[in-house]
Amino acid sequence: MASPATPWSERVYETYHLHLANDRIFIEPLDAEVNQVLMIDRITQETVFRSSATLPANGTADVKLVFGILGRIHLIGGWYLVVVTGRERVGEVEGQTIWRMTGAELVPYTKSLLFLSTKQLEFNSIYKGMVESVLKTPGLYFSASYDLTHSYQRLAMIHGREHLRESLFRRADRRFVWNRHLLLNFTSSSSENLNHYLLPLLHGFVQIQTMYIHNVKVDYVVISRRSTWRAGVRLYTRGIDSTGAVANYVESEAISICNNRLVSYVQSRGSAPIYWSQKPDLSYLPKPRVNVEHDHLLALQAHFQEQIVLYGPQTVITLVNHHGREELVGAVVRDAIHLSRHPNITFVAFDFHAETKHMKWERLSVLMERIEAERVRQQYFVKPLDGPVKQVQNGIFRTSCMDCLDRTNVVQGLIAKREFEDQMRYFGIFGEHEKLEDDPSAHSIFRNIWADNGDVISQQYAGTGALKSDFTRFGRRNFYGVLRDGLNSMQRWVKNNFMDGYRQDAIDLFLGNYVVEEEEGATKICPLEAKRGFFWTTLLMCALAATAMCALCILSPAETDWTTRFSWFALWFGALGITVAIIYKNGMEYVDRPRLVPR
């Protein structure tokens, strides 16, 4: 049976000294007995192995401790080496350590940027800031020996010892390697075998907790893997593309280890697999638009063809409203699935908001009972840690709402709970009718893991923690949860309208969807030069001026004639109302839009 652990001969080095000399960069592994170091020529950009004896003498180069090589990226100022400078231990699975990245740095190959113009320096700084912003996003994980990109079952289905002996990067699931573009850039700079230096980076969520249930130790692990295909932020990345890739696609694997046995269960989430959009326009909830010019059925079939190959039969749970602005999206998905007539796709529609209206959260049991037979049929993956596979998972729940965040988090947590209870019965810890609620300590740990998972995934896609997470965390809604949801909703509005264009550009740059050209800002136009039109800028300034004048009328000295003050106030307030109405009607002219890749 295959294990996510990589043989020692192909593991990635964990710690390095980075020697920064004037004309060379030396990467010296510290956790392996090797007599070679990796040398980067800062002028030719060539990467080759050299004897350890070539390391600069003490005091002649800056030395930096780093914990991983993430690759390199090209900006206007040339190539930058991307390295891990901070890490936090998450825990171990089968003795393999998993780390959360807490710091990263871009090390320039070029010692000076004096060859750039002032405008190019500005653009290069913006590009560099974009890459750094992605590296600061919560939920970036890595391991020098554990294959974070594959579920246990997928790895078990991989045949051939040669494949399993490949390096972590070479054998990784390319959907979930967020620095793939950076690592491919790094390997292209050398004809050497760099496998020991190529550290795959997972974006998503990893948490490892130990529970003691009836005095029996159970290690519980949740790993959520965010896909790099059609990756982006909430309102700029929706729906599907022609390859079948959907926005906000996340695979979540829950692993339980007890008495030398391991079980795992996988769920997925992803945007409605049709062509639809919901661009920010200053309104609180932009109207979703379904693109009638594209072939929804063809794209949906491409999506599920891949999903069925990877996971088996699909049970598609859709939680969108059955009325109002969400109705059309849900209806088109339903019709496309029915038209596909695929025997391995089951469609389940559940109007989450209507069913749980007026805090009737117990109504979620209606959905759980509807899918219970399918859940039991799917089973879960089982194997002894040192033995062959005993059972596999036959199918998957694919849950979605509009954002695939808040409602999806709640339902995935409920499904995971029922699976966990079945797994505890398999281990012989629970009796036939025993529930997780019967052990308050374990129940609290379980809930917090899934609530944390939902919060992190929401931060990555929407920019804030999840809504409704108090139900996942405590099993009920409360005043503070509702208040927190209100604050998160306001933050989402601000970020989605005024910050997400930059965030989308940063993701596209990091993933290689956009490649910076050397002469940008000089002989070639840089897309960062795009600015708001003069008319719209002037209108915004008029609104700000009118606001200031209204305030001045209110705060003017009391001896000023009241009628005059009121007349001027009415005039400026009317001007403010007209300009605000025009701005709101043309909201898309004022939102922060992506500039690198058209959206």
C-alpha cells in the first residue's frame, strides 16, 4: 500500500543557508550530508551544482536561514528567488511533519535596479507586492516528506513503484500545487536534477487534533486542498470555463487514525458548473448573470467527466435559494444535469435559507435524511497503517451554494460528523446508537476544526471569515454570531468592491496566468498603467466636494442666517444626491477591477 510519505532518497531538504554574494547565490542544505551546494549566477541566471568548498568565506556574504525553495518568478526588475523564511509546525501524520508557512521573501538575482526608469521601478514594486500578498494569504502549507496534494485513496490507486519514488513535486497532483509556475521557472534555469530542492506549496487548510474518546486515542486530520485551476476571488471568479474547471474548487479530506488503522473520507465543493458571473458594481449583492451564449451542457459534462474519474459517482448538493436572484443559477444547473442524463450524477436541491428561516436549524436534518442512503453507500477509505487497503470510498458529495462558503461549510460539517460517528463504530469505540454529542470534549474539538476550516477557506476566497460559523462551532446560532456575520458582510462589500481587483491580479501573477515582460513601462505598455477615466474621477471629486460643503453648512457659525444656511445646504445636498446616484448607477467604473487578465 502506498503512503503519502516520500522515500528518503527523494525527500526535499528542510533547512538551508542562503549565501548572498555579489555575483552569486549559494543554497546550502543543512539537514543532509552532501558535499555539493546549489549555485545561482546572478548575472547569467544559470543554476548549477558546485562543491561545498566554493562557498564564500565567512564575512564575505550575507547568510540567511531559510526553510524551503518555492521557485523563482520574473518581474520587470528581473528574476526573484522565492524562499520560505518562517514556518509553524502543524503536526505529524504517520511520523511526517506538516508545516504552515508564516514568512516568505523574494530575493532578487539583480543586485541593483538602477537600470529601471522611475515608472518601471513603481510597476516592479507593485508586482513584487502582489507576489508578497499571495505569500501572506492564510493557509499555505508544506512538508518535506508528506504528499499533501493527494488523498490517501488517490495515492492507493496510483500503480507503479517508480511513480511513488518520484520527488514530491514530480508526483504531486498539479491541481493543488500553488507554486507550480514558480518551480517550473526554477527547473528551467538548470539541466541538473533539482528534486531535493523543489518544495510544493498547498493552499487551503490543515489541522491535526488528538481526541480521547472512551480513553481511546484518535488522531483527527482535516486537509482542504484549494485548486489552482480557475482560481481567484469571490466576485471576479465564478462559474466554469471551457475546460470544465470551476471557481473556488476545494477538496476536503478528513482522516481518522486509531489503533494502527486509518480511515479517510473526501468531500468537494465548487462553483455552480455553468457559465455565470456576478461582477461587483457597488451594490450589496450584484445580480448574478447566466451567459446564454455559451454551451453550459458541454462545460458541465467536461467538469463531471473528470470528477467521476477522480472520485466516482457524484452526488451534487445545491443549496441556492429557489426564488429571487439565485433561482436562475440553480435552475440552469439542474436542467444541465438532467440533460446530461449521466447515470453517475445525482442531483439534490435544498433551499437552505427557506428551510432554516426563523432560526429553524433543525430543518437541516431533512437534507441529511435525504442523502443518508447515498452517504452509507459511498462508504469510506480504510487501511491498516502497515497493510493493504480494506475498503474504498465509492463516490463523493459535491456541495455548493452561491459562494461555496457559508452554507456549504455548514452542510459539509454535518456530513463529516455522520461519517466520523460511523468510523468510530468501525474502530469499536462507539456503540450502535452512540453519537458524538455524547462526548462533549471530542464534539467541541470536532466542531472547532470544521469551523476553522470554513473560516480559512472563506478568508482565501472572500477576504473575511465565514458566515454562519457559530452554528458549525456551537451547534446553534447566537447574537454574537449574527453580529459577526453583519461585520463580515460589510467587510466583504468593501473588499469585493475596492480591493479584489488587486487580489485577483496577484493570484493570476503568482500562478503564471500572466507573465511580466521585461520592457513593460518602457517600450511596452504595462497593464498597471490603466486608470479611471477623467469624467469618472471628476464626478467622484464633485461628490467629495459636495459632502464637504454640506458639512460646512451644518458647522457654520450660529449667527449666520438660518434661511441662507438651509438654502446652501439644500443646494449642496441635492448636488451630492445627483452625483452619488450617477456613481452608483455606473458602479463598475469605480470598483477595483483586475488589470492583468481580463475578467
